[in-house]
Amino acid sequence: MKLLRVGTAGTERPALLDADGTLRDLSGVVPDIDGALLADDAALGRVRAADDAGELPVLDATGLRIGPPLGRIGKIVCIGLNYHDHARETGAEPPAEPVLFMKAPDTVVGPNDTVLVPRASRKTDWEVELAVVIGRTARYLGSAEEGLAHVAGYAVAHDVSEREFQIERGGTWDKGKNCETFNPLGPWLVTADEVPDPQRLSLRLWVNGELKQDGTTAEQIFPVGEVVRYLSQFMTLYPGDVINTGTPAGVALGAPEPKPFLRAGDVVELEIEGLGRQRQEFKDA
């Protein structure tokens, strides 16, 4: 299933994109798309049954905003330097263990919402990423296979980053990752049954129409199942938690000087195979 949330920010309603590409209203079946729904097999079964029976009302998509496909996100855990080609372009050694940092849930916006360039920013950068959404509580998992079994679905994430704040200002990476609007998510949450192999997905990103990133999740150093297993050794993952799994080569940080960092007026578009497409215009904060 392709689950999404539509409407003005803060008042989104649950919806479903059916097999014919028609937008359907889910608000009569479930209150929201969130961790509680993803952990409830019976509720998900009702959604599937209503979809299969053609019982869901059609929504007019004209002018309708698409919000983040997941509400009430618990935490966003991110994996840095998780693509062989991205490590090479930045001159970094592939890490022996996953590099972790966090993004606050309030960085999440819809897939086509405006992204704000922070005040005093000189090095705002783009990163297309596969987002993993947890569907079952995960503690001390024993294998990558168990890790995959705890995944509810997948989405497109844009891990927008300010590299000067991240790298040059000392402390942790978090300063360059948690600026307002720095995690567009969606358009859809695609349930795991529609993604048989998350290590065979193409990822692409364009800036002002120019292709900048053209990669594949096959390049991940730590694949999805291993990432979930690994994280479960250090923290409990709950339904509705999100994992951003890293970005392929092609970011501004890895480009020759002068590096083409983002400015107000730039337009970024990104997509992952089968998971949908985003478009954001950048404006000054």
C-alpha cells in the first residue's frame, strides 16, 4: 500500500493512493498514519480490505497539499557515510561501524514544502536518502533478517544539511542537521511488502534541473536490515520511528571548488524508485 497524509500543515488527514493512482480518503477507517497504526495488524487489515473492496471515497487532489506521510514521529535516527561512493567523494574512510546522528521530528515537512536556508548559512547541501519506518518494537535483534522483519515501510527523505554548521563549528553533527524544515519526507509511506529488496532501489536528485545524484542502495555499506539490527543494540526502536539510511555520491560537499551549495531560489527535486518524488523551493529563513 501507498499511505499518505494530505491537507494543511497540522491538520492532515490519512489517505491512500490506490493501484490506479487514485487518491482515496482513509479518515473513515483510521484516525491517522502513525506508529499506532503501523503496529496494529488488525487496523492495517481493515485498510487493505477497504481498498480491495473499492469502499474508500475518492479525494480531489487538485490543489491539495501532501504532508509528511507519518504523524507523531518518535525519533529520527540517521546513518552517516553509508555509501561507498559517497565516502570516496568526500575522502573519508568507510566506517567500521555505522556513524549515527539524530534529527528532531520537528525538522520534518511535506515532500513539496518550502525548505529554509538558515540565517548565516554558506554551505547548505542536499542529500537524497531512503527512509525506513519501524513497525514493531525492536530491542537487541540478533540478525539482519530480524531487522527487516521490524520494518513497516519505506519513504523518500531529503536529509538537508548545513556543512559549515555540521563540520566546522565543533561539537556534534547535529547543529548542521536540525535546522527548521531540514527533513522533507514522502510523498508516500510504501509498505514493506511492496519493496521486496530495499538494496535494489535507484535514488536520484536534481538541482535546478541538473542531475546531481544518481545512485543505488546497492552501494550501502550497511544494508537496511543490518542498520536496524545494529541500532537495536543501543536504543529501543518503536513503531513510527524513522531511520534515514545515508546518501549516495553527488552532494555539493564532494564537488570541486567552488562547491555549488544551495541558495534561496534554488529548486531541488528527488526521487527513489517506487517510492515517489519530491520538489522543494529553497527560501531564506
